[in-house]
Amino acid sequence: VKIWDIPNQLLKRNITTPKKELLGHARRVGLIEWHPTADNILFSSGYDYKIMIWNLDVKDAVLSKPVKILDAHKDVVLSMSFNTDGSLLATACRDRKIRVIDPRAGTVLQEGSYKSHRVNKVLFLGNMKKLFSTGTSWWNNRQIALWDQNDLSVPLLEEDLDGSSGLLFPVYDSDTHMLYVVGKGDGNIRYYEISPEKPYLNYLMEYRSPLPQKGIGMMPKRGLDVAACEIFRFYKLIPTKSLIEPISMIVPRRSESYQEDIYPLTAAAQPALTAQEWLNGINKGPLLVSLRPGSEAVNPLPQFLEPEPLKKATDLSQQQGAGGRVSLEDKQKPRGVEDSRKWLKVEEKLPKNEQMCLSNGFDIFECPPPKTENELLQMYYRQQEEIRRLRELVIQRDVQIKQLELELRNLCTDKGNY
């Protein structure tokens, strides 16, 4: 494992010498994960079936002895995930087992496998006491499963998605309780809302693209465009066209001001504790920071609590390329969650101060004039989207008028017959 130091002013020349080199695995390394709250703690997993914990808070440039070796696996580790404060580690192994491990003690707290679910990726869902996994079924269908982290004997939920062969990468946003499932080798991104009670997993919508992704990256929440109500941004690797395409998840709001309800406090860039403090047994949740423009204060909370499920952030639209937006109203409707999503259907039933618009709500007079080519493109696409929305409204009104005319004609016919 090589650790590279990228300067604050970014790369101005080629860097050929790593800052640190970690020599410990007997076979090639497949996974690395940084600890979520402790500074300079790195986990690495290799094809020697071992997970090694490294403390990089030392002066040595070459490290050959990790501070801890987790030797609980009998096959290759396919996935690693931490809970919010990094006190627990979940792993998915090629032996089809999911394990919850205390990394400092090296003990396996929970271990489970399910005969009809061959796990590939596992993910801690924040502090919800649940795990999410993706894998394949007996019939090689792509599959998702939800688990209670204290009981891995039987999944709480198991669902087949499709018959494609690519891996499914799960990504969880604990701020908005949104779970994204990205398919490798296809252009789909499914997204769900996680709730603490049944049915736990509410399917919302699916982003579709004809260009398949080979990999996916995420922008940290601190880098999002809060003025555009952007709550998540993916970077999609398209090898067939040598492209990295940004895909933004937008909550459409009329107001251009900061929307506090969709931007709770999020994890800051600073560590909550030192490497030695964590190795000594101290647990701390991440330091929290506000995304409000101009706010730089970091809130040191000892325990990171899950916020209430966010109900207003579930109606999303996507932004493609350099700023193009595609409304999700014409995408397929959610399956089986109509009852819990009735608020999406009728805008007029909401109080005025809580209205959730189903469009971009674009008003050219409320926006400052564009200053760059990118802003000009964004404004153009937003205008196109607003025109499309207004056309749909006109079509809906025409249909309603025709229905009313037919009803009136039927009433007149009935009265004449009477």
C-alpha cells in the first residue's frame, strides 16, 4: 500500500515518491478503507485473507508492522464498511458470510450467511443498527438484502432486482436517509429511502442512462451546490467514451435560498480523535459542520445521532453533464410505496409554507444573470425544463377540459332521455 500526499494547491508536477509505504501483506491488496473519525488509521485487506490496521501517525516512511491483524476470514474479503463512529467493522467475504467485527479486539461479534444470498458488498446504514448487502441469488439474479446487525441469521428483507451480471455498489447518505444502488456494467442508479420501521426500504425512483458505468465516485457533502438544492453528486466512469460524467441529485425547490431541512449537519473534514486515542479504546462520532454558506463552525459531538427520516428529500431530479437537468416525473413510478408517498401527488394539499413543487420551479426573474458559460448552460437547460413542465400542464388541462365536456354531454343526454 502506498500513501500519496497531494498538496493543497493540487498537482503541479508528477509525484513519483510516496509519502509512506506499507509492507505487510503476503499477497496483493484488494481493499483499503480509512477510519471514519480517527486520524491516520487505515485498514487494508489482501488476498492473503487478512485485514491489517495501520497507524500512519509515525515518522517512518516505510512501515512493515501493522498495529493489528484481523485473521477471522477463510477467503478473500470482498467488502469492508464502518459504522458511524468506527467502533464496528462489517465485512463481506467470498465464503458467502457477513461478519460484524470489533476491530480493536479482533473478535467476530456476529457472523451469518443465507443460503439464497451470495453476498458481494456490505454497508453499515449509519447508526440504524442495520446492514445492507448486495449480491446474487441461487439463479444468479442481482439481489439486495437488509440485515439486523445484532442478528445475521435471516435477512429482514430480500429482493431480486434483475438478471444482469455486474456488481451492485451500495452508497448510503445518512443525512437524508437515502440509499443509492449503482449497477456496474449498466447505466442504472436505483435509489431508496431507509426508515427505521417496516417496510424499512422504500423504493423511490431509478436513474437510467444508455452509457454503462464501470465505476462510481462520490463528491463529499461539503462540495455540493447547496444553492441548487443538490443533495448528492456521483462521478460516473464511462470507459467506452473516456469520460467521467457528473450526475447530481437535485431536490426541486422554488426558492434560491439555503434549504435547512434538506441539509442537516454533516461530517466535517477534521478527524474527531487521534489515532492513539482510538487505539486506546475511545469512540467518538464525527465532527459535524453546517453546509450553510459562510458557516465554518465545527460542532464536536461525542455521539453522532441519526436524524429523523427526511420526508421532503425524496422527490429528486437529475442533472447530467455540465448542468443539464432531467425531470423524474416521466420516469417509472415507485413500486408499492404509493400509500406512503401520497404527499408527492397533490401539491395543493400541503400548507403554503411546506409546499413541495414537482418541478424545477424556475423563474428567470429570481435568478442573477449568468456570468460563465457553465451558468449560461445551466440556465438554458432549466428554461427548457420549465417549458416542458408548462407544456405538460397545458396538456393536462386540455384533457381535464375534454373530460368535463364529455361529462356535461352525458348529463344533458341523460336528462333528455328522462
